[in-house]
Amino acid sequence: MFASLAAFTSTVGGVMYMHAYAGGGAMLSMGIASLIYAMAVWWRDVVREATYQGHHTVAVARGLRYGMLLFILSEVMFFVAFFWAFFHASLAPAVGLGAVWPPVGIQVLDPWGLPALNTAILLTSGASVTWAHHALVAGHRRSTVAALVVTVALAAVFTAVQGFEYVEAPFSISDGVYGSTFYMATGFHGFHVLVGTLFLAVCLMRARWGHFTPRHHVGFEAAAWYWHFVDVVWLILFVAIYWWGGA
């Protein structure tokens, strides 16, 4: 209930802030701070239940896996909406866009520059997190930690390159339907990369502390699944929006 109230406060505060209502920024900050607190305490308890109290039986672990898969499915639907908006605008461009795609006046990004570099970085991070998983199953703790360090470092580099691309982009989110669909899709993917990076960083610390065993590492599995989902979404983004959408 507290987490739901925090999310509601964040949403209302964000709308108030973007419409310049008094107190919107304070309400948004309070909601985000409350949400972070709820997540930290809630997941701290989950880690304690799994690692020290033995509550995560085989049946509980199965339920957690199903829950994570359903969560990823909901995230897939989230991105389907953005891709739907992009293809709706690009496959039949309106007269107001010049009846062409990309719209008249939009200078698109070269897909074989920074986007291609970021694709290589993210795919490499997907390989390194798979390396970490195999090492964990084999009982090689040091290799698991090393692979997770590589994954987190690559994720940080990806985010930095994405930020540099935004700074240098010749268009903004307010430049019509192209700018809005581009930044909404790539921006929310970037947010998911940040979440996945935090997810993997926590797994890195837990791996160093010896929380995971070859037969008991549901938290790491969830992080790895989430990261592969981020990889797949980026591949679709690269092909559909950067390469095809800018051709």
C-alpha cells in the first residue's frame, strides 16, 4: 500500500511539475524518495528471507520466476505501444509531415555511428552476463564476480554513450512525431538500462558476499532475464528506429 501511494504521488507530482503548478516539484521528489525507500526495504526483506531465513523453497522460487516472467511480459507490452506509435506514423506519413518519412526538416542520426557502437556494447554485456550465469552454476565464484564487473562496466559505458548521443542529436523531443517517438522509445529503454544496471550491481555485491549458490540464485536469474530483455528491445530499436526509420 505504501509503494502504491508513493507511485501515485510521483505520478501526480510529475504532472503538476510539468504544468508548472506550485508544489509539483516537491511532490514529485517526495514520491520518488518514498518509492525508492519502499523498494529498498521491500527487497532487503526478500534477500533476507532467501539468504538467511530459508523461506524460498522450491515452490516459492518457482512462483518468483513466474512473477518475473509476467513482469517482463508486461514490459514487452509497454514497448509495443511505443513501436506501434512509431510505425503508425512512419508507414503512412500524414500530409503535415510532408507525406514522407523521416518528416521534412528532420536530420536523422547515422545508425552506423554511435548507435552501432552501443549495439556492440550491449550485446557484449549480454554475453558477459551469460558468462556470469554459467560460472555461477559451475561454482566458480571469482569468475562470476569478474563477469558481473564487466557487465556493469559495459552498461555504464552504454548509458554514457547514449547520453552523449542525446546531447549531440540535431533534433529534440518537441520536434514533431519523429522526435517524440524517438525519444520516448530510446529514453525509456535507457531508463530500463539504468534499472538493469542497478539490478546487476546488487547481484554483484551479493555474489561477492556469497549469497548465491549453484542451486539457489533466483535473484541473479531474474537480473539476467531482465538484461537479455533489454538487449532484445535495443536490437529492435536499432533496426526499426535507427536504421529503417531513418532510411
